[in-house]
Amino acid sequence: MRRYLAGKVFQALLTLAFVLAFNFFLFRVMPGDPVALLLRGTSALTAETVRDLRRDLGLDQPLPQQFLTYSADTLTGNYGRSLTTGAKVTEEIGSRIWPTVLLVGASTIASAFLGLLIGIHGGWRRGSRFDLGSMGFSLVAYSMPEFWFGILVLLALAGGVGFFPAIFPTGGYQTPGADLTGFAHVVDVLNHMALPWLTLTVAYLGEYALIMRSSILDVMGEDFVTTARAKGLREQQVLWRHTVPNALLPTITLTFLSLGFVFAGAITIEYVFSWPGLGLLTVTAIDEKDFPLLQALFLLFSAAVIVFNLIADLLYAYLDPRVRAG
Amino acid sequence: MARRLPAMIAATLLFAGPTLTTASAQSPTPQDETITFVYGDSSEPSSFSPFKGYLATEFYFWAWSYHLPITFAVDDLGAVPDFVTDTEVSEDGTTFTYTVRDDLVWSDGEPMTAEDMAFTLNIYKEKHAYLPQGYLGLVESVEAPDDTTVVLRTSEPTSLYSGAAPYMYTYILPEHVWSDHADAPKQYENVPSVGSGPFFIAEYERGQFVRMERNPHWTGPEPHIDEMIYRIFNNDDAVAEALKAGEIDFAYIDTPNVFNSLEGEPDIETFVGPIPEFDELAMNAGSAYQEPEGAFEPHGDGHPALTDPVVRRAVRMAINSEELVERVQLGYGVPGDSIIPPVSIAGARWEPSDSERIPWDIEGANQLLEEAGYTDTDGDGVREMPPGSLEPGRPLELRYYTQTNDQNTIDAAPFIRSWLEDIGIRAEVTAMSSGRLGNELNAGTYDLFHWGWIPDPDPDAILSYFQCEQRPPDGRTYGNNDAYYCNPEYDRLYVEQRTTLDPQERLEIIHEMQRIFYEDAAYAVLWYPPTFQAYRTDRFTGYQSQPAPEGDLLSGYSRDVALSLRPVGGEEGAGTSTQARGISAGVWVGIAAGVVVLIVILMLVRRRGVSEDRA
């Protein structure tokens, strides 16, 4: 078990190191000179301005020198300053991380919970009206573009269409200028979160439901289920004590992989609802070619996925001894 | 057992039902008398520091919080005294003595003096403030001998600083704040700011909003609003919905179709106004064929035919700007000609007379090319270069670049391509990111491209871009003159207008420069796009178009609207935009309770189902 653990941790570290190096070069080979982009379309621009800006940003150094500085800085937790705001990258990310964790975390939990329930019941009563209905719904939810659904939700529930009343705010994290505190602030944030949360929950739900359903179907055909029935157990017992625990294994991987992506946020949904999270930050950083910020963000996203993968691996080994042995 | 689930949900909703109302409809949360004007757009400010901000967005905040030496008139963008009340120009035209106001107070209570202006102009120049330094090119020194006098000296005689036009677009900053950041002013974010105008920037949440508060020491006319909030959205649909729902009072929209969807909505007025902006189809006038000069080395591989003004003129003749406005801009906007847009300081724009205008004329363009020797010798529909030219026999096949992030450039391409085909020029259209296009322009590896500019109201800056010395010099370095236009006569006139003392004479030179640039046709100015605005008629009134009669309703160049905006129906009828929307706290508690009850019931049901047989 210790060897298994050490091996997995080593693998994760190796992946992380690769990501670190890859990150740096990825952004340097992207087309487009950030300085020219920053200044394009502005008046009073001279070659001198460009030179100043380039020096201010450290872009006049040779590439290997930039890489050494970057590696040392990353290891010491110094991610530099954003090219566009001048604020520390860690501060930029720090202020955006909680809205994303809140939104994507809440919808991941809700969609996993509901999705698994739907999958379990659909799979258990395969071919029933509930199964057909939920399958159809899951497929639609799974395949539909999130941002498109988000815009529909926005148009219907924020602006109000037909019999839908205009209830919720169109975007943002809180009401600007309202200066709410305490419980009123919590309610304000919940109101702002309602629409993006609804969109994400519906969008994620389908995947969980479909995977859980097929997993249940797989397990239902196993011998131990037949044995359980032969022992005379009630259907509910066969389902909850024998089938579900075994069928949950593949969904654990999915859940932890999804948790890893929590940090990357839901880029398109944050964009549609102006939710000030990491996804939105990523979009603006890409638009503005904000290298330091993008590097830190991508590192964070990769690290989150790697760490949660590691946790899933370890948990798997705990839940299913066969994995350890193999 | 599970079948009971839907019934439970229904029960939860029933319980919550009577309180399911919007928060703004119920008894108000503690409401003070604050009157807040809220407007929205889909643009993030680049910076609030005048040292490095470069987007139109931040100018609104600067205009409300700072003074310019001379500001822009609301009706025609002409000169209006702002901090400077009187200007004396020395006879040789190199010394400018300004008398400045002594009744202004910064929002932190410090008086505003001549020293602030001298400090600001000096540090803008010394520390290379991105935009402001361009207006200080001829400035040699700025001093403040006393509290109400500023003396500015230039290296050459000029009329630019005479106060006859709002040339110095340089917001005056408080020395007592910025002197602490004098070493690296670009590092200072300037939030909250200390302002001399009626408002100052109080708060900024990136991606969310900017909030301005009243300057308690403002001595001018009392504004009718207490606060201004700028809401930042990421797409036009969200802006439009927020306006419809009353979350914002005023909106800027970018896309014509979203704008069209707001027309006829109750309590919403829509308004199209021109801004100083143009779109152009630029041609590589010879990056690879021009003589080395100063820092400039010939580079790139533009098509040699485009070095010939006759070919460029034929291209211009083949483009129907009117149809582009109709089909691409959905009828909004104005067909383009000169690089000085209709919105600029009075008298600056030149318009071609009937005899000067290069008309849309496919036949005429064909004839022009035929006479110049560009004939289709092999009968494939594409003309070839004449004998004795740079590359005899080379077919007129051009690369034409558009931008993936600017739909207008993509939409216009099929039209332009087919018109060019009509005159025997084949264009291959490629869409790319603006970043990559920028690189191609610096490298000179293009023939045609579609982009745009937003010039200042004063024409100096945009005219300066097309001097020979502003060409990208070496294939790697940025230069404004992206068409590689180089005409010594144009350069001579540029220097002359800059150092011409009589304002009227200067305008005449500026007209001549535009005429030459138009004739030489390195840019085919396609159209002048408008700005789309919409506002709620039940909230605020007092908007003023800048310039009149149909420009920017928030007067982005000056602070006029900050002082004239007022709630419809007096101060009591204040807008409710800052009131929180959504469902009330009670409903949320109800929902939370319902979820908990649901989970408990589910677990009980499960446990019973599983354990029954065990008993």
C-alpha cells in the first residue's frame, strides 16, 4: 500500500513539473506581441512608449532568462504582477477563487446528488416511463451548450418573458452600491447566484445521471445481485445495499474529476452571468494576453485536477482492494 | 415510496408561494436618500491611472473627476476654459502663460493650484504616460511661478497650446497624492482617487462595477445625483436585459441586432449617435520597396502593385461604402472618406468635393487599370502587372486579412472581395486574431487588411500616425503607420500644422493633409460606425448629446452630464436601481428548510425500506 501511495504521489509531482514547463512555453509561442496589442488603437503612441512598456513588463529579456526567473518565482510562490492591473497575481486570484468555489461547488454537489438519484432510479426500473423521461432529459441537458442554456435562463428569469416573471438579477455577485451586510448580504449573494447555479446544475446533471444509470445496469447483471434476490431480500435492499455501493465506483472518479475542475470554474457561465470568478478572470486574461496571470491560473487549474485525481486514485484503492493489488 | 417525491416539492412551493415576490416590491429595506445613476456596458476599464489607461471607458470617470487645462464643449467639442481661464502667448509663439482658477478644492480638502498642473504635465512627459505624453511632444518646460500662473515653453513656435482648441487631453492630478508615486506612477492604481471635479472614484470591483461618490469640496453647480455606478457586463444580451429589468438606467450596446431588440420596449428610449471612429481597408503601400530612412529598413513582401497609387485608387473606386453601411452595419453608421471622422473639433474635418470624391465606379476603376497597363494578358480574369513595372507579368492576387474577433470585418469581406473581382483583382480572405494580424502588419507580410481607429477630437494625433517615421521600422517593432504610407509632402505639412500659430491657417493645412491622404488611398475608409445607446425614460433625464445633436448622451469628453442628470419627477422620484433584486430572505429560508426536510424524508424512506426485513 505504501508503494502504491508513493508511486501515485510521484506521478502527480512529475505531471505537475511538466505542466510548469509547458505552461511557460505555451504562452510564449502564442502569436501576438502583448505590447503591440496593449497599445493598438490608442493615440500618442511612439516607439519610445513601446520600449518603455516592454522594459516595464520584463519582456526585453531573452527567453531562457525569462524561464529561469519564472521557475524560481513559481517555486517561491512569487507569481509576479498582472500586466493589465499591476496587482499581484496571487491577490487577483485570491479575490476570485471563492465566488467560483461557491458557485461551481454548490452546483456540483446539487447536480451529483440529483443526477445520481435520477440515474439510480432510472437504471433500476429500466424502460419505465420515469427512465425514458429522465434519459431524454439527461441527454438533452448533457449535450446542450451551457452558455446557450444560460442565455435562455437569463432572458426568461432575469428579464422576464411571457408568463415567467423577472425575478432574479441579470448578473454579478452582489448589488453594487447597496452596501448590504450580514444576513441581507448572504441573501443578496444567493439571489445573484440563483440563475448561474440553476444553469450549471442542469448542465452537469445529465452526465451524472447517464453514467450512474449505465453503471447500475452493469451491476444489476452481476451474480451477487441474483444471489441477493435469491436470498429473498426486498428490492429496496438489493438496490441500496448491494447494487448502489458497487455501481458508485465509476462515479467516484467522475465526481472527483469534476471537483478538480471546480477551480477552472464554468468559464462560459461565469461569462454570461458576469460572475466574478476564476473563469471570468481567465477570459479577461486571455483577451488581454496577461501572461503572468494566465500562467498562474493554468498552473492552479492543472494542479487542482492533478490533486483531485490523486485523491480519487487513493480513495479508489481504499474502496476497492483489487486496485491496490493490481 | 419514491412517487411521493413530486408531491413533496409541490408542498414546499405551496408553502413558499405567498412570499414569492421580488424584493423590490416588498416593504423597502432601509433606504436612505442616496440618488444613484447606474449605467452599463460590456467593457472593462483598462486602468484608472491616466498614466496608463487607454480605453474610452475610463475617460468617463476621468471626465467626471478631473479638470483639463481646456475642456471640450458639449455641443461641438470646441474649446471651453476649464482649469485654465486665460492664456497669453509670447510673440515668438514658444511661451504660453496660463492663468488658472483658484477656487477649486480636491476631494480630500486640499486646494488645487497652478503647482498641480505644472507637476502633472512634467511627470506625464518625464515618466512617459502612454496617452498624455503624445500631447507634450513640443513641450520643453512647465513651471508654476505662483499659485495661479503656469508657464509652458516649447522647443518650436506652435499654436497647439494657445487654448484655441482643447489640444492638451491631459487630466490634471493632485500633486500631494501623486508625488508619493512619482518614481513609478504607472504602478499606482488610483482607486480611490482624489479628484477636483464633482465626483471621485470611490470603489472598483473588477468585472463587476465602478462606483463614484460626490466630491464634498466641489464648489461648482450642485449635481442632482449623489452617486454614479458603472456596471460591467460581458455581453450585450445581459446589458439589454438589465436595462429592461430596470437594474440599470442607461446602456451602451455594441451590436446592431441587440440594439434593435430594445426598440419599442416600454419605458426605453433608443438612440444612435456617431462617435469619432472609422473602419478602414488598408493597403500595403510598399513596406518591401521603400528606401531605407532613419530607423526604417525595407521589409516584408507586400504586393508590388499596391505601391502604385493608381492601383490603390482603383481599389477604393471598387468599394461601395453605402452598400457596406446598409448590409454590414444594418443601416447605422455613415459611409467613410477622410481619416478625420464627422465627430471631431469644429472645422477639422475635410470632405471631398464632388470633383475630388473617388466615387464607386467599377467601370471607371477598370478603365484606370487598363490605361495604366494592368491588363489581363492570359484571359484568366485576373490582371497582370505591366512591362517595366516592379514585377512585370505578376497577377494581381492579394492577401486580404480580417479579424476573428471583429464580426464587421468578416461580414464586409465577401462584398469587397467580389467587387475586387469585378475589376480583375483576386483577393484571398483569411481571418485571424487581432494579435496575429498585428504581427503581420509589423512584418509587412500582408496586402490588404480591415481594422479601425478611434481618433481624438483634435486631429493632431491621428494625422501624426501616417508620417514616414511612424512606419513599423524593422519587421518586429510596432509602428502606427500600418499601411507604410510615406509621402514627404504630407510629413512637411504635418510639421507645419503643428507649428502654425494661426488656428484657421492650421485647419487649412489639416484639410490639405486629409486631401492628400485620401488621394493617395493607402486607406480606403469604409465607414464611420455609430455608438448605440438606450436609456429608461422613467428614471433619469438631463442627458446631453456630445456633440449635439446626436452624439454621446453621457458627454464622454466633459463633465456636463454629471451636472445635468436628474431623476425624472424631482429628487423624490429617484431610481431604484441599487435596490437588491431577487426573492426575499424568508423564501430562501423556506427553500433551505424544504431541502433539509426532503433529504431527511428520503433517508428515512430508504432506511425503512432497507431495514424492514431485518426486523
